[in-house]
Amino acid sequence: MAAHKKRIAYFYHDEVGNFYYGAGHPMKPHRIRMAHSLILNYGMYKKMEIYRPVLVEDEKMTMFHSDDYVHFLQSVTPDNIGDYTRELQRYNMDVDCPVFDGLFKYCQLYTGGSIGGARKLNQGNADICVNWAGGLHHAKKSEASGFCYINDIVLAILELLTYHHRVLYVDIDIHHGDGVEEAFYNTDRVMTASFHKYGEYFPGTGGVKDIGVNKGKKYSINFPLMDGIDDQSYQSIFKPIMSKIMETFQPGAVVLQCGADSLAGDRLGCFNLSLKGHAACVQYMKSFNVPLMILGGGGYTVRNVARCWANETGVLLDEKLSEEIPYNEYYEYYGPDFNLHITPSNMENHNTKKYMEDTKIELFKCLSSLPKPTIQIKTQMPFVKMETKEETKEGDPDVRISQGEADKMVQDDREFYEDEKDQDKETSMELA
């Protein structure tokens, strides 16, 4: 019998690549535009419903974030930053999380795709929702952190919880998903599972014994990893751990953060995954046939981020993409070989088989003692109609956009680089 074709809703706003953190900053929203360009030029847009996300209002953000923090993000600009000296320190707005032109609108755009995707899953109008602009997992209730300002993931999960009794969050970014874990650390309705670099590495949290508190005890799962993990080692732990979680937790929906900084050769990373190894996690979570939200996250070698997310869009669509990258407006980024896939390095894998097995066994013990899940309770949310017009009008939220409209983009000239690592200059910033 032929496999059921997944209904995929893809969220993208053509302004998201315009935002610029500043010279030398490793976080470049331009990478989302590059990934979108590959998705268009590989022809994948024809097989998805494409939506422009609504700008999220401040009231929606305060479902998680504090009123004063959201008001600060609304108010501060590069021009008036001198009036907010005390607030900058209070809200951790520093070299990692700078104030830049259009900051609040940027937060509204990337958060809108995640909340819009959650609503679409709740309504049963899609099997999978994709928002590569989302996945900013470090933001806290009243604090920016690790290049993240508003935690779109937490807000999307809260939206999913209006319909699903249990939601699973999975994080394959190289950095621990601390902001999401912290938000749900004391509840049994959300399980978080993070596979990340640990030990003298930002944000410094996510030890194997960090398992949650109170009702949330044993509902936070962390697999701390060391430098150099490769595809085979990663899959040897990811698949069995996730299989056990799906069996014991039985979520009604899954949110998968696909940070691309866990790839080999990332500007801020130290793992050694290929595109195939990274995408294997996406394929595996898709195989459970549970409503699935796919988000972006970290990733600082922009050409590889675009490769990764385009490839994983293909995985979601069951499309095998050509190894030769199609011509697109950012074609020069992918030289000298202009191939889709990357070659991992010969760096040493510091994750020994014994360490991996011992950690896996410890997490299995934790999961095996979870109480049996109660039956899924569906709490029907009010239906919110999402338009599917071919024609896009400025200001109309959640409307389907044509290829031509999606191509009307303007990028900051400073997003182009000359050196092989596509970075403007060396930076001493914290990893995020």
C-alpha cells in the first residue's frame, strides 16, 4: 500500500531576511532567505501550501513573556538606546543580543510562523508545519539570550496545548534548548528532549541528571555530548531514545527544532554531522505519523544552513533532491563544488561507545519509570480561518504567496562575504 502523502504547510515571510544583527555578528537572518531560494528553485514550493505568517501582537507574546520585557522590545531602537541603559542590563541585551533596526518586527515575523503552524496543526489542516525562521530556543520569560529575544517555540507549544494534552519538544541544535526546558520544567504535559554539546559551552545547562521538578520530574531528557560526534554515533542514541520517549510519553504533537549548527564545519559548532545524518532525525520523527512542527534554530555557516533546511524540506516531502544545486540568486555561496551535500571532517569523535551506552541506559531508566499516560484529551480551540489565496496583498496575514511574490526580496548588502567561511570578521561572541 502506498504511504499517505503528508500535507505540509510552509510558513515564510519575504521580509525576514532583511534584518541584520550587525557587523561581525554570526546570526544572519539572511540564511532563511537563502534556504527559501533553494526550496523555490528545487521546485518544492509546488508541493506545499505556502503561507505568509501574521505579525504576532504583544498580547500574544505575554502568554509566556513578561509584560515589561515585551514592552521594552517594542520600544527600544538603535536611536533611543541611550535612554534604556538600565533595561539593557536587566534584559541581557548585550553584544550577543543587540538592539538593531526592526528588532520587534523581526520577533513578530519569526514567532508568527510558529504560532500559525501550531494553529494549523490544531485545526487538522496539515500534518506537518515548517517555519525555518523559528526555533529561537534560548529566550527566557524576561530575558534575551543566545541571539534569541522571543521564544517562539514556547508560544507555539502553548498553542498546541490548547488542543493536545501532551506535546513533545525535540532539539538537535548543538546548544542545549534551555529556554524551552525552563518554561516547562515543572509540568508533565510537555516533555523536552535535547541532544547537545555539554561542558564549557553555551549555555552551560542540560546535564543528564537535569530531569525536571515537581510534576515535571522525569519529563526533561538531556543527552550531553562531546566534540566530534558523527552520523553513526548520533543515530545510535537518537533513535532508541526517541523511540522510548514516543512509546512512554505518547504525545499528541511533536515540535522538532532543527538547529544546523550541529553540522560539520559550522562557524560556532564542534560536531561532525553530515546533512544526511542531521536529516535522519527529521525522517525518524516524521515516521511516527504524529502532527509535527519543524523549526529552524542555530546555524552559522550560512551556505550549509541553507543546504540543510532545503534538504530537510525535501525529506518531509519524500523528494530526493539533485546533488547539483540549481541556479539561484545566491549560487556563488555554494562554490567551489556547488553540491548539495557536505563532507564531514576527520576530526576525532570524543564520544566513546561506553559513554554513549552508559548515558543511554541512564535515560532509559528514567523513562521506564514514567507513569502510564492518560488518554489524549482534545480541547477544541476556536477555529481561525487561514486564507489560501494565490494573490498576496500587503497586510493580509496567513495568505498563500506566489513564487513571483516570494522572490521580491531585498537583502542587506553587508550579508555578502568574500572569505570561504562566509563571515564578515572574527568575533569573540558567546556561542548560542
